[in-house]
Amino acid sequence: MMPHMLTRSLDRAATIFVLVVAACGILIPLSNLLLPAGSALQVPTYLVALWGKYVCYAILALSIDLIWGYCGILSLGHGAFFALGGYAMGMYLMRQIGTRGVYGNPILPDFMVFLNYSKLPWYWYGFDMFWFAALMVLVVPGLLAFCFGWLAFRSRVTGVYLSIITQAMTYALLLAFFRNDFGFGGNNGLTDFKDILGFNVQAEGTRAALFALSCLSLILAFLICRAVVSSKLGKVLIAIRDAESRTRFLGYRVESYKLFVFTLSACMAGVAGALYVPQVGIINPSEFAPGNSIEAVIWVAVGGRGTLVGAALGAVVVNYAKTFFTSGVLAPYWLFMLGALFVLVTLLLPKGIIGTFNSWWDQFTSKTPNADSAAREDGVTEPKMAE
């Protein structure tokens, strides 16, 4: 039943997107591992890690587009769920270091030894097992989103007020994780990772595998989003976005629908953060910064809100531009350029890249009559066969 629902939800653009991501997930790692260094078609290892980071950002953008583009929930704190998933994976990676740390303690991470911790905090128990860490990647962001959403949606907090509260939530977490006595490395965060599932995180093969896994996760996240928005649930979400009061008047429990999609979106953001950490090599409180969440919303706006494909495309395009412009003479002006990009997109491309392209394409196809209609308009018809 589920595979049929997933395949039924794919249109031509969605199918092309899935095929392109799958091709990148296969060809880029193979190019990195099989082709000799210096070859024109060989993808360097640093680019594999860089593009893997972009793919993780695309998953985060999908999670935001699911709630903003289809349910009208503008979250300015989704970076919190991304960071929590990253910290869950970072805790597992820290537990794998063992005696190879600077202080050689088999149980306590280096920062705990430096801060004179006498024993491992209780909330670090179990993170020496990958299955437990993978479970926490989903449970921690999902539980926070469920509790936050239950309180907010039950109180019927909507619009700009909800956006401000989500931003306050991620800022509160930023302040908490900055504290050294919180048990998560303080300002420095978690870093100096060694292994993941017994494989060296710096090895080319591991980085290629992480990139392929990130592409697979992007495809799965996209298929889940497509299945949701193409179902009856998706129609209710769109109704809530367009007329929440009328939808509630028709008998739908609006709070339950919003809570479900908000929690699902948070779990997706947590997975993105978990895949991001081993490829970047660090997770620190700066990931909770409200500016990161606002920037993620800009990705969705640039790509096209309510299109899914546009959200992923916007994440890749904006972050590639960020990488390009922050490495030269324009680096001090990147934030101004990002703000200008958002303003220009809002004024010139209010539907984003994909949304504008779809509108142009619909206008083009509607203005291009087919041969039969054109012939009828000209008064010319095909001769009939003799009876």
C-alpha cells in the first residue's frame, strides 16, 4: 500500500528530481573513488563533503516547506531540530573516540575531563550504541516539536506570533548549549570525531558513503513529503493554510493535523542534522542561532514555497552562492547580498524559481493551441473518409 502511494504521488517533475538525486548519489561517489586524482571527471573528496552538506540542507529545506508551503506554519526556529539531531549523532561519535582522545579517558570525552567531570552524565548513557543514537536523532527533535506544538496549537497561536515563539525557542536552546555545565561541550561543541560504525570518518570511502546515504535520505524525505501532500491529509493541510477558521468550522481537528505535520517535519530536520555532523566534523551551539533558521526559510522562498522541488533547489543554489561569494573579495558583504536576494526574489519572483517557472510554463502551454483546435479556429478541417 505504501509503495503504491509513493509512486502514485510522483508527477513528471518529481520523477526527474528523484532520478537526478539518485544519479548524483551514485556517480559522484564512484567518480571520487574510481577515477585517478587529477582526472577531469574525478570529484575531489572535499567537494564530496561540501555537496553532502548541501544535500543535508536540502532535507532541512524540505522539512520547512512541508509545514510552511502546505500548512502555513512559518517556523523561524527549525534550526533547533536540525541542531538537536546533529548533537545526538555527535554524542555517538564522541563516545567512539575512547582512549584515542587527548586525555586518553575510555569513557569521558575530552571536554568533560578538562572540566573535571567525575562521571558521565546520565543523558549520555546509551550513545555508545549506534541504534540508540539513531533512535534519539528522531525522538529528541520529534518530542520537542510535539510538546511545543501541542502547547502552541492548542492555544491557537498562529501567524507572526508563532514565528516569534519558535525563534525564542531556538534562542533559548542556544543559550543553554553555550553553558559549559550543560554537558555538551559549551562554546566549542563536539568535534575531533574518529569513527562511525568502525569506519574512519576522514577516509574517502566513508565520505563517499555518507554522501550516498545523504542522497538516499533526501529521496526518502521527498517521497514522504509527496505522499503527504498528495493524499487527503495534504488537502486538509492546504485547507488549513488557506482558511483555517473555515476548516475548523467544517469539523476538522486543525490542531491535530498541524501537530502531526510539525512533528514529522522536526524529525526530518533531525535526520538532516545527523547526516550533516559526520561530514562537517563539528557541531556547536552556533547551529541554534536564529539567523540559521531564517536563512533556511530564505532557501525555501528562493526555490519556491509549496513546491518541494523548489525548496531543495533553493537550498543548493543559495548555499553554493554562499560558498562562492564568501571565499573572495565579496566575503564581508555576503549578508547584504543574501538580504538583497530575498528582497529581489520577493519583488520579482514571488513564487520562487520553480513556482515562477511553473507559472510561465502553464501560460505557455495554455497559449499554444494544438493542431485540431488551430484548424477549427482557421475554419479548416481534415477531410473525412468516404463511406
